[in-house]
Amino acid sequence: RDGYGLWLDYQPITNTREREGYIKALSPWQVEGEAATADFIRQELTAALGAMLGVEAGPVGDYTHNSLAHPVARLLVATPEESAVIRSLALGDALTRVGQEGYLIKTTRYRDKPITIVTANTHAGLLYGTFKLLQLLQTGQAVSNLAIESAPATKLRVLNHWDNLDRYVERGYAGESIWNWHKLPHYKSQRYYDYARANASIGINGVVLNNVNADPLILTPQYLVKVKALADIFRPYGIKVYLSVKFSSPNLIGGLPTSDPLDKNVQAWWQAKANEIYSLIPDFGGFLVKANSEGQPGPGDFGRSHAQGANMLADALAPHGGNVMWRAFVYNVEANVERSKQAYNEFKPLDGTFRQNVLVQVKNGPIDFQPREPFSPLFGAMPKTPLMMEFQITQEYLGFSTHLVYLGPLYEEVLKADTYAKGAGSTVAKVVDGSLYGHGITGMAGVANIGSDRNWTGHIFGQANWYVFGQLAWNPEVSTKQIADDWIRMTLTRDDKAVNTIRAMMMASRETAVNYMTPLGLHHIMGWGHHYGPAPWIGEQKPDWMREDWTSVYYHSANATGLGKDRTASGSNVIAQYHAPLRQAYSDPKTTPTELLLWFHHLPWHYELANGNSLWHELVARYYLGAQAVAEMAKTWDGLEANIPPQLFKQVQMALAIQTQEAAWWRDACVLYFQSYSKQSLPEGFAKPKHSLEYYKGLSFPHAPGDGR
Ligand code: BDP
């Protein structure tokens, strides 16, 4: 086992009692229906139940029989439409409740015999239900008395691939893009099917194939046939394709003199383009757009608003049922407004002016995907607009693909955060799932960490981040601790003791990364461009060409008196963008969560924290704690060798050795750097860094993976 099988690497169930219980409840099994999806479900059950239980593929009679007369299996997977047996069962309005993509898994009786059914209104629902049932087996749960009713909380559950057409993956750390554009459409790699299957197993139903920094060529006929090939592969797995589009495409590939969204010819160009796409891909999902952000073109180039730009695209897609996912990741150094405030300033006034098929896609934090930030104040500020969550699964700021950082707790922290937009309980999750404001169209996007590395994500534990993203998009309220537990059992080991140890490791890993990288609310102090390693000194001597809001000093504001970014009324006043009582809480360091202290406040080095430590002391303590925790994690992992498949064990062990080194590097570089401002010695008990600050400043990484531009 080398990691290719992900969480779907069905292992034989060795506990005899357990296995016999499963066989009794589920064998023989049967899938009714003829669609491609039903075939796929048949294949999956054949493989899974074969491997886990040793039962043969068990079709009972004729799949297409659709009659009450023919023999019925113990496990029946079918829609009511395709199964007279399902239709004959008294399911009440349960199927209505689960909607288009949900499912029921139920132990019931048919002709006086026990039967387990997986049923749904659609084939996609059947697929999700089947994977859920298999997950129960993989994680050792009882299946003799099931009554599961599940429906996704969000409609669009989408991976965003930042993949360029030349296969470079922006912020990708797991090899080149899995899309081999050159060989498409004719060469259909097995990877595409395996990828779709993995996504389907966690409820992901949309894939944006290309980078938000989009190449306009993706919309040319030459590429659209390639896109179609992928769409055809993904369809039976319930997955739609979307494309990132460059706003200036009408000009760049359409030969028009402008891309102004109010220009009739530009509108006609997009309409024709949409027609062309839908003639190839009738269920095409829509467009993702990064506009007027980090140098990308947009409606602002023509004096138009984001809404005017988004609406033009929305109008082109609407007749076909497509959506626009318009990103709110905008900031502009010329605006002279502190970066974290800009998205809100620009988008909030547009609330209510977007077409019905536009979602505004908002990154979880106001700046970027930092190890820790408060939630973006846009959540809760645009009641009339569906806001799509954008999480980053790829670990751009969290250790690339060598650091073990389980992102579940980060996602959960954001989703559970209370915006207070409509009083207490107005969580980010409720904004995103549409329940707070009654939006019908909702979604969650995750920037993929997938590449052509054999194990998909570079780091085995990166798979857990892909997995947890899918699970949270389905149900944002679910416990990420439970998800970690399931993932470990499905991927690494079913030994209870080992599972507990690994789960504890995973659950602590994000806080550990925060501690050795950016404790106490620090942020954006990493290497220039590639974002590899610590570089809090960026911007100390700023050359003219350097954007101030890309420097580190802009964010940590260290000086002789103290540290941290003042975002209260005496500073940039971001706190005004939050609802009461957060606004008040964040205005005072005493009522600001310690974890976010330096995100909101510039505090004196001797500022006393709740635990009695000075800011300087606590900062140092957290850096050392973080680095120490990684070393301990590595030791813990060493003790698990007997429980983990050898190749997986080794991969993680090597990565942990790198992480141990890099955590110490972060600690030493940052402590020395901040010490040059605090002018205080290290508190007692903390060993002196090995090298000088100059040494760390002098390190350079010319070919570290980055943005590829
Ligand atoms: C930043 C990345 C950059 C992306 C940008 C984005 O550094 O590569 O293009 O986000 O989300 O985090 O558009």
C-alpha cells in the first residue's frame, strides 16, 4: 500500500464476528438500475465487499427486473423509480426530505425477511449512500439496525484546482497537475476515474479544472473538447466541471477591442461562448472568476463594478442553468486602505445587486489562508447574496506537503465562529449553508492539494485534508475529530490504541503549526513569493518595486515598543466590520482571544497576558512549544511502526523529520528576529538558537515551489 488507494483501500475485515455480522446483513447484495452510475456502484460493491468480506459479487437475478416477484437480496441499492421493491416499502416522506442528492440507509423488512436498503431520488444520492454504507464497514460500525437519513447542507461542493495548462500547479506541492491537457481528449488516464471516485466518496460534486489566474486558452475550441472529455468521465460520479475564466477573454481570444461588461458585443461573445460550451457539456457547472485582484483583469478596468462583471457572465450562463462563482479576494495597494478591510469595503455595498445565479466566493480569513485568522467579516455582512466559503486544502502557508497539519480544526473553528449577524448563533456555517438568510443556492470550495504524486497529496496526511473538506461541505456541523477517526481507520490502521494516538496527533497538529509559525495572531511573515519558511524581515529595507502589502513588516509591525497590527479604531479599524459584540470584544486586548491578539492589536513587549507572562515571554514560549511538539509528534510516530503499512509509515516518518527541522528553523528565525526589536534576552529555560539572525536571513530557495509565474 503506497497511498494511491486513499481512504478507499478496502482492507479485509479480520475480526470474525464482525465479518460474519456484515455478511449476514448485507450478502447477497444487489443494485438495480442500468445507468452508468449503477454500473459503477456495482463495481464498487464488488471490489469493496469482495476485499473486506470475501463475498463474491452477488447479483441476485436480473438487475433490470423491476418487479416484486424476483428474488431479493439482503442489501438492495436502488432508486424507487428503478425498483418495485423499494416502491413497495413504506418509506413515508423520508425520500422527499433527503432531496436531490441525499440518501436513506435503512434496515427494514421485505416479505418478512430483513433487508438493508440504500435508496435515493437520484443516482448521485445512491452513490453517496453506498459510500456511506461502506464507510460503516471500514470503520467497524454495526450495520444490523440502520436508519440513516442524510442530505448535503450545501449545494455546490467544489474543488478548485489551481492548475495551469502546462501542468504547473500554483501552490501545488504534490507534483504536476493530474490533467494531462496535451494528451486529452483521446487519452483518458485511469487517474481521472480514480479521482472522480474519490471525490464522489466524500460528496464532492464539482471541480474547477484550472487556475483562478486563468489562461484564456481554456475557452478555445481546442481546449473545450478536452474539458468535455473530463466532464464525460466525471458525470456518472455526480461531478460537474467548472472553468476559471479570464475576464479579458473577449479581447484576448475573441478579437474584440474591449472586454467591457456593458458592451453589447462583449455580452454577445460570452453568450455565444456559453452556448458553445453547453453544446458540448450540457451539464456544465459554470465559471469561477478572479477579477481585479493581484493583477488579473476585471470589470474595474472599464470603470464597472464586480456586480456588473459577474452579472454579465451570469446572464450568459442562466439559460443553461450555470452559476458564477465570483471571488471576493480583492485588495489593492493603491487603495491606501489596510488590506484586510478591502474585500468588505468593495463587496458589501454590492449586496442585493447580483443575479440569482451568482455566488460570491469568500476566503475564510480577511487576508489570506493564514495558519490562523479571524473569519472574514463578509460572512454576515451580505444577507442578500449567497456567500460561498473558500478554504485552502493545499498547504501554501501551512508547511507545503511536508508538514503534518490536519486542517479539520481550522475549518471547524471558522465554521463554528459566531458572526452575530442576526444575534447569537449566527455562525459562519449558517451563512454558508444558506440557513441564516434562506438562500437556495449555497456552496463550499476547497483549493485542491492534489497532484500526480503517487499518493495524490504529497503527504499521506494531506489526504485527510481533502477528506475532511468534503465531509464538511456535506455537513458543516460535523465534528472534525470524528472525521479524523474515520479517516485513520479507513487509511492507516484499525487498531484502537493506534487510532487514538494518531487522532490526538492530528487534532493538535494545527495549533502546533500556529505555534511554531505565527503564534498569538501573527500572520503573513513567510518567505517572499514562494512562501516557504520564515521571513519576518521582508520589507525592512523595502525596494521601490516591492508591494507594501506583500511584506511581512506590514503585518507584524514590530518596533522597539511592541508587536502586532493595530486594527482597532486607533489603527485600521477593521473591528468596525464585525457585528456587536465582537466589535467591542476585539477593540480591547483584554477581551480579544489570546489566539488573535496580535492580529488586532499592537501591544508593548512587556504587555501582561492573562497567564501572567509578558508578551515577549509568551511569544518565545509558544515558538518553543510548537517546535517541541513537532519533535514529539515524530517520536510518537516512530512508535506506531507496527500498526502502519510500511510504505505509508516511512513516507510520514521522512516528512516528520523535515517538519522537525523546519519547525526549529521557524522558531529560531522568528525568535531572533523579534528579539532584535524587543531587545530582551530569552526567558530562562529556552535554549539559544544555533545560528545568528543573519544566517537565517541569508538562506535562499530559488526553486521552491510557488506561484510559477
Ligand atoms: C494567494 C496565493 C496566490 C493565489 C491567490 C488567490 O499566494 O498564488 O493566486 O492567493 O487566491 O494565497 O488568488
